Amino acid sequence: MLEKKIAALLNEQVNKEFYSAYLYMDFANYYADAGLDGFAHWYEVQAQEERDHALMFRRYLLDNGVRVTFGAVEKPDSTFENAMEPLKAGLEHERYVTSLISVIYAAAYEAKDFKTMQFLDWFVKEQGEEEKAADDLIKKMKLFGGDPKGLYLLNQELQARVYAPSTTGPAM
């Protein structure tokens, strides 16, 4: 059985991951409205991954005898002035999620809950990848986004992203 504090943090993370999915769909809506369907698609895939993460946390809680409770998913309230702003907000959000995972990991470490630490190891690695991907998008946008042809090609590159459920992460 999980300690109450760890169970509560993990349960909160379920909702945080669903919020991440909402946020990224909001980014996708912005880009779709701007005619950047590749950017929209990239964030749609990102939203699917975040939903998967929520389900992984949910499954871990259920497998450990913890009743999962859902809270209201907050509505994203961002407005953007240009195509770079969602990218920067995405990186900031990924850093925030990394901090949330770190808090849970620290609580598990303090409780000597090695099973939860092992479960979280995948998320620690995943967050490193997520932050790098978000940072790479910003770099590409800085390099190519100011040129219409470059923006078009970057949009095409992002359109090619394929959703693939994790085969290495915790089971859902």
C-alpha cells in the first residue's frame, strides 16, 4: 500500500497530466487557427502522450490499491501574440511538470518507497526528452520561423510526427 502523501501526489499528477493534454490541445487550436497545421498536429500528438501519462499514473494507483479521484481539469487561459509564444509556454510547462515529478520522487525517496521510485524513473527520463523536444522546437523556430519558406518547411516537418504509444513506459 502506498503512503497517503505519495498516493495523494500521484493522484494529483493524474489531473496535472490531463491538464497538460488540455493545454497542448489549446496550443493546437491556436496553430490551426493560424493555418499552421503541422504545428497543430505536433501538439495534438503531444496531447495524446500527456493523456497516456495520466492513464499510466492512474493504472499505477489502481494496481496499488489506491482509489483514483478526478478533480476538475483547469481551462487553459493563454492568449498568444505570435507563433513563438506557445512554444515558449510549452517549454515552461514541461519544466513545471519535471518539477512535479521531482517532488513525487523526493517523497518516495524519503519514504523508501523504491517501487514508486522505479515507476517514476521512466517519467524522469521522459521529462528530459520532453524538455529537449520543446527547446529544439524553439531553436528551429528562431532559425527558420522568420522566413516564410523556412516556416513552411518546419510546418511540414512537424506534420510528419506520428503518434506512437509508449512500449517502454509503465503499463496503462
